[in-house]
Amino acid sequence: MYKITLIPGDGIGPDLTRATVRVLEASGVEFDWEEVIGGEIALQKTGDVLPEETLESIKRNKIALKGPMTTPVGEGFRSVNVALRQILNLYVNLRPFKTIKGIPNTFFDNIDLVIVRENTEDLYSGIEHMIGDYAGESIKIITRPASERIVRYALEYAIQNKRRKVTAVHKANIIKCSDGLFLKVAREVAEEYPQMEFEDRIVDNMAMQLVQKPDLYDVVVAPNLYGDILSDLCAGLIGGLGIAPGANIGKDIATFEPVHGSAPKYADLNVANPTAMILSGVMMLRHLDEEEAAVRVDKALEKVIGEGKTVTRDLGGTAKTSEFAEAIIAAME
């Protein structure tokens, strides 16, 4: 039995969490869920978006599954997700993107990409201030140690998962100090892995390439901001954020969460698509070396979506979140 910290999150988070827990418990793996709070609901109850009790639970259990949390735009508290990554030193943001048969509005039927995003620095460091009323200054931090460990993780991940190539993304032609350092370090680390094909791309060109020829790419490693933006682009290639899972991984601790937001207007309506969170649960199972259970859930999910009979509204169906989850469970039996 695995002791897992469970953070339902805001908006549609609780609905998605209930569905995901049901599916994961049906996989044959036993869990002991320790539920804690974070985000807006935590702010209302405790005055803190990230209570110490929540942090201590994650530190104790080493693994957390969390729903989406609300982040105000332009004002208010900073992103809880960013805070978690920095406080717990979850330096890897791992986001796989794979085509699922039956997902509408996709232009490609063979997408299989992984974004490895540096998670702790860059413009997300939060070092910014206003200069009077006329200018805002945000400082971009790129360091050698953080660049080295994220590129090394990407190369090791590619080798372990039998991937074919790693592409480093940067803007070193213009941002010569910070992005130049990232590129220099990436090339140095890649020399230690001659068995893995390695290349680099300028970020704006990479965005175009991914839209036109995504099959040319496999594992993409990038600094924080570029990785975030390209992740959403890749989600668009496979049908949207609703089917995009993610993981935040450090030396000893890992958290798993959907890429999308909390969609507060759909809170408690039991209509949201839980696919991204269920796939995040699949990533968690693989992290726990429960490969057989991960495959069971993955195949059942693909079967239900492929049949298109019991899917949520965004996938062209009428099923509730809970009904979709029950269909996945039935497909595993």
C-alpha cells in the first residue's frame, strides 16, 4: 500500500480527483490517501494558499497527486504550483503528449512528444519589481547547475525510455548570457551521452517546426518559460489541455497533476474531462514501478475514448465526469 498525499485543488479539481482516485483504486494497486488542501480553498480556510500541513504531508509521503489550482492573472497571490516546485526543489516538469484515437480536432495521428522543462528558475524565479508607474522589471535567472541537471535528466530519460533524440530549446542568438549559458551547458552534457542523438533549436523556430513537422521531434528540453509555452502548443497538437498530464520531479519527491487550469465556472457540476488527471495518475503508477497497473489504466482509457460512447462533453459525448470514470473501470475488468 502506498501512502499518497492527495490535494483536490480548486474549481473542477475535486470532481477530477474523485474520478481519478476511483480509477487508480480499480487498477489493482492499494493506496492510503492523505487528503490535504491548497490553493483558494486553503486561503479561505487557513489564510495561506500553501499551508505548512500540506507541505509537511508531501515531504513525509514523498509523492502527491493534485488537482488544478487557481492562479490569479496580473494580481493576487503567486502560483501555488510554482511555489511548490521551488520550495520542494522539484526541478523537472515532465509532460508527455501522445495522440489518443477518438480525440476530436487533432491534425496529426502520430504525436508522441515529451517536454522536459526546467522548473525552478528563469523568469519564474519571481524576481521582479515596478520602476515607478512606468516600467516593470523581471529578472531572468539561468544557472549552470540547474541547466546541467535538467539536460542530464532529459538525456537519461530518453535512454531509459528508448527514445531516439533530445532537442534543447533556447534563444541564445538574442539572449546571449542566460540562454547562451543554457545552450553551452546542454552541449557539454550531451557530449557525455554519445549514444543519444542531440540537437538544439531556437525557440521561435521550434514553435513553427512543432506545428509543421512534429514527427521530427521526440524529447524536448527547455528552460522554464519556453518549456511552459511549448507544452501548451503540444497540448494543442493532441486535442487540448484536457488530455495533457504532467509531473514535477525532484531528487526524493514527486507530484503529479494535470496541465490545465481549475475552470471555476464548472466547479461541482461533474462535467469536466478527467483524462489529464487520470493520465497524471498513470505517470504516478509508473513512477512507483507499477507498470502493469499503469498499462491497464492507459489501455482502458484509450478504449473508452476510442469507442466514444461514454465520454464527456468536450469529447463529443454527454457523460458526467463520474460516468466517464466508471466506464474506464469497467473497461479494465
